[in-house]
Amino acid sequence: MSPSPGVTRVPSTAGVTLAVHDLGPAAAGAPALLAHATGFHGRVWLPLARHLSGLRAWAPDLRGHGDSPVPEGHDFDWERFADDVLAVVDGLGLTGDRPEPPVGIGHSKGGTALLLAEARRPGTFRALWVYEPVISPNGFDPAPDPAGRRGNRLAASARARRDRFDSFAAAEANFGAKPPMERFDPEALHEYVHHGFRDGPGGVSLKCRPADEARVYEMGGHHDAWNRLRSIRCPVTVVRGSLVAAGPAGLTAAVAERLPQGHLETHDDLSHFGPMEAPAAMATSILSAVNGVAGAGPAGGASRGRI
């Protein structure tokens, strides 16, 4: 297992305390806050963060994930993930006396949480980079059952998820042998398992409880981020992978168009898990956005603007 970076504890709302990981790489660099997807945790960003030269990367375990537990019966309203984002910004002092606000980097639910936080408190971030945020005009099931049956397919899958293995090695072998994690960068897969499971009698078990993950999915269509996108004034790079599979990727163009300074970027060789599949390439995309490197937008006439 790789050495654990520094961990800071930050209080959030509803009695939740967040674990926040200092992922470097620049000890005195401009701050960046990395927000993970449902079912993951902060340390899964580590291989990407290694390539963020000039940035000081902080990655929280959002509530119910990693080392940020919640009590039984927590409702997982997605506004609470925005609470977590703002709690980390305040708790780490990422605003205030600094010459400029931090950069926000988010994947799926994490990207939505960043957008909700910026809409609630404009100026929290100087720029956002969000990979397939979960946002729809009317609220939606992020993964409806293709056969048309009622219910949320991702929630059902989460509740049925195997949550115990004999060892970390057994868990890593299991996930690395099948989609979607078979395409993960090896270090990202390693971090997912070795921080996402806890050791105990008889083996290792998931820190993010299957019932909690399922509830997050069920609440994914009940926030109002779509209605608040026009109030977000900072530059936002909206990134998507392939449109082969149904899901948030199909709405990224509409999200980018609705944002006052939204810019769409596509990577057709990647899936919904692009930041874990190609961390170096995604870090290059982030640094291009942060440093204002212009590029042609491949869809809808959108182009990369200066951030």
C-alpha cells in the first residue's frame, strides 16, 4: 500500500466529520479541491493529482464514503454534499487571505456538488472542471432499467453489491477483472480498494455501506442544480467520455450550454470513469483549463475558453 498523505478532519453539517486528504503535489501551490463520485473516496484521485503540477490538491471523503461515516438513516440529500464542499473550503482556509479562490475538480456526483456549492456561494471557486456531472432539466434516474421496470438500476446494483472479501488482494483482483474497473489505472484501482475497504475479523469490508450508496443514487434526481446553472459565473469546463452508454454524458452539452461560461470537452475513448482510467490525460485537461490554454471545442460550437 502506498504511504498515506496527510489527513485533516473537518466538521460539516448534520454532525458529519469529513476526512480530507492532502494529495499534493505542490506544497505551496494554488489550492484545488477534488470531489469524487458516488461509491468512491478522496484517495482515488491520487494518481491524477500526481500530475497537477503547481496545484495543492485536497480531496475529501464526502459524507458516507471512505473515512467520513454517517449515522444510520442519513437521507443523502445532494445539497448536503454541497455542504461538505463548502465545509472543506472554510475548514482548510482556502479562501480569505489567499489572492484567489481555489479550483474545483469533480467527477459525477462530485462535479454536481461543486456546482451546487458555487451556485449557493458565488465566488467560492475561480474555475471548475467537472467530468459528467449528474444534472438534468427535469430530474431523472441516472441509470434507468433498460427493460422499463420501475426503480433505479444503480441503486439496486449497489444494494446487491458484494461488500466483503477475504483480503485486500482478493478485492483488488475481483474489481480489476470486470467492468468498469478493469479499465482503471492500476494505482487508481489500488487506492480504491485499499482506502475503500477496512480490515477486520475474517477479511475486509466496504467503508461505503451498500445501502448508503444506493440511497445516494436514489436521491440523484432530486436536486435543482439545473435551475441554478445560469447563476454560476466562474468558467466551467464540462467534460464527457463516450456517448455509447446511457447516463450523464448525454446531458453534458446541455449543461455546458446553460452555464454562462461553460465549455464542453469530449474524450470519446473514455467512459464515465475517465478520471480513473486516464489520470495523466485528465490532469492535462485540468491544467489546460486552469492555465487558460485555448483549444477547439468538439461539439455544438463550444470552445475552450480562458480560465
